[in-house]
Amino acid sequence: MDTTDTSHADRHRSIAFIGLGIMGGPMAANLVRAGHRVTGHNRSRAAVDRLVSVGGHGAGSIAEAVKDADVVITMLPALSEVTEVVLGEAGVLAHARPGMLLIDMSTVSPHTAITLAEAGRERGVRVLDAPVSGGETGAVEAVLSIMAGGSAADFEEASPLFHALGTTVVHVGPHGAGQTVKAANQLIVAANIQALAEAVVFLEKAGADLAAALTVLGGGLAGSTVLSRKQGAMVSRDFAPGFRIDLHHKDLGIVMDTARAIGAVLPVGSLVAQLLASCRANGDGGLDHSALLRGVERLSGDERID
Ligand code: NAD
């Protein structure tokens, strides 16, 4: 269900935001901008200071961040961090007030989302899984695509917060459904970036005018958000993240594990998962996923690859 509901829009909430990284930092800042009281907590202090500098509040522990919160948002790298922060002895659920709403916006598996929802229910905490797409730019510009799983009532309550962070906000089903859709998103994005990387190497080796080629490709059926957003990084060979290969590798693991469990056969998905694994094995895990280009260059004997 798409929603443009703004009935709660003027209701300012007390939000604890845990995980102020590439995505969480700008997302928390956008919630401050929308008028909410946002208390941020992060493993490293510099990210908390950045939130304080734009009008947020800082907390030195999870307990301190969540003690007065109506809503807790987590935006953490992966399963181990989400498990520690939400379920750990010093974690969110250990300090949560009954009735609180926990929104996990990290990308984890559908199975993990269901586990969090069940653990929340035991503590009287309502839970939504609400992973996002749109990258760092989408987070900064508050134009993320947000796919939410959980109850319709909890989704409706969270809607004004989601609309402060993104422009495409959809309730896609029960607990775990948001993560299922996000896994599909990551499959599509990885395959697209790999195809673009192969086209770039193909065009360069053929001696084509790369800039002209990418311009005309962008206007036809080959055009895509991936092409428009990632061609710059590939042409300039600036692979600062963005979205790290390590994280996309994690996401393709979720895709392939889930596919195996449900009997879906994803030949391109399994190949791209291996190509991401190769980039990591060659030391590129900390680079943006546009560095899949380096993997294609490596396979093609490009001298620029050290
Ligand atoms: P990131 O590594 O930049 O940010 C994660 C933050 O969590 C860091 O600041 C880290 O210090 C903090 N953290 C880790 N463990 C912690 C703990 N125990 N307690 C408190 N803070 C802790 O990652 P990111 O790129 O912002 O991604 C966050 C999530 O969003 C991931 O699941 C990722 O897959 C997903 N995602 C990322 C992008 C993107 O383009 N970067 C896009 C969509 C979704």
C-alpha cells in the first residue's frame, strides 16, 4: 500500500537513532530537520557529535538513548551489530518501555526481522522492518525508497517519520516482508552494476568514446538509476563509498540463503555473489560497489589493476 497519509505529520516524536554511519547520519539529521527530538548513539563518538552539531542530542549508551524514546530506529551494518544492539544484555529491548516502536532500517535477512519482531513482542515492543534503497545521496536528500514489513497500524504510525526520510514509502506486508523486498532490490542493483561495469570495459577496449556512449545509452532502454548514479564513479575511478562491497556481499548472502530456503533458482544472482566475493578477496571490500568495475578489469587483464 502506498501512502501519502500526513495525519500524524505534525506530531513530533522523541526518537532514539542508533547507527549514525553513511546512511544513519543524514537520516537522523533529516528527522531533526522535520522537528523531532532525536537522540543519537553510535559506536564512534564523531558521528554523534555531527548529529549534535545539526540540532540533535547525543547519548553515550543505548540505555541513555532509548530511555525516553517513543520510537527507536536502528541503522546498523549487519546481523551481528543488529543482534548485539537490539537483543544484547545492554541492548534496546533490555531498556525499552512497553509500547515503544522499534524500526530496524538496517539490511538484514527476513528471518532476522521475524526474530526481532518476536523478541519485541515478548517485551511489549512493536517492531517494523523498514530497509531502504537510494544510497547515500538518497539519505542526504531525503528521497529514499522505504519498504516496510509489520502491522498496518504500526506502519501508519511510522509513516510521518518515513516521509521525512524518503519519497517512496510502501507497506509491503507482514514482519520480514520489507527485508524480502530489499533482498530483491540488492539482487537487481548488483546485476545492473555488473552489467554496467562490463559495458564500460567493453567500450574502453573497443576504443569507443566512453562519455558519448554512456550519454546515449542513458537515453535508451539501457538507461537506469544505476547508470546515471554510478557512471561518474566508474569514469573517474573514484570508488570512495557510498555503499561498500562488503555490505553488498553481505546482502547477496541474504539473497542466496533465502533463495535456497524457498526454492528460487537465481543463476545471475549466484554469479554476481561470486564476483562480489572476488572483489573482497582482492582487497576491494571497503570500496563502493561501483568498484565491481575493477573486478571486470582484473578479469580482462587491465594494467591499471595492481
Ligand atoms: P556504516 O558502516 O556507514 O554505518 C553503520 C554505523 O553503525 C557506523 O557509524 C558504526 O559505527 C555504527 N555501529 C556499528 N556497530 C554499532 C554498535 N554496536 N553500537 C552503535 N553503533 C554501531 O553503514 P551504512 O552504509 O550506513 O549502512 C547501514 C545499513 O544500511 C546496512 O545494513 C546497509 O546494508 C544498509 N544500506 C546502506 C546503503 C548505502 O548506500 N550505504 C544503502 C541502503 C541500505
